[in-house]
Amino acid sequence: MSKKSVLILCTGNSCRSHMAEGMVNYYLGDDWSAYSAGTEPSGYVHPLAIAVLAELGIDISDHISKSTEGFRGASLDWVVTVCDDAAENCPLWLGKGNRVHIGFPDPAKTTGTDEEKMMVFRQIRDDIRRQVLEFLKTRV
């Protein structure tokens, strides 16, 4: 059986989409190949996204922020938007593939102490793991 493919979209491709990509490949990698991109890529992966995945033993430190343009025309089983802006501005994916929106707040907009920011990133990470991974597990 070949792996299914999923593209995780966000606006900046700096936090949520990378966390989702990393966890899908780590936990569901036998069945899924995950990729991430942004409608307006930020040019970096947020250090706290890298840090909270490292807490789970998942290394995304080599990830780069990518544009949706690199995936135009790709054959994908699913496109998952994880932020409202990306859902509204997502390019139309024609042909094979399905699209679903599973939105999460942007942890990069969190203010407060470093520990308060880490707590928000952990919460978003755990919400993504619970919702996105559970959704994909039912689509194998």
C-alpha cells in the first residue's frame, strides 16, 4: 500500500503547519507523507515551534518556510488548512484531493513571559496532535 499525502497550509508557514507536518510524519509516517506551506511564507520556522516538538522527540530544526506555489499541481490526497486566513485564501486544488479546515489560534501572536509563550505553543501543539492526527487516522 502506498502512502497518502497531505499538505498542511497556514498563512506564514512558521508555526502551526510545521508542527502538524512534523507530528504527522513522526506519528503517522507509515501511512502518510506530510508537507507544509504558507500562502504568505514568513521565511522562518518559529523557534518555539521547534522547541515544543523537540520536547516530544521530533526534530523540525531543518524545516524551511515554503510557499504554496511549490505545490501547485501536486497530486495530494488532502489539503488541511490550520488557520482561518489560509482557509480563506487557499488556492483551489483541482483534480485529485480533498480539502478540510481544522483551525487553531496563532501561537506566534502570544504575549507574555517566555514560559507563558511556551505554554501556549504546547497547547496548540497538543490540539494539533489530537485533532489533525485523529482526522488523518480515519482517512487511511
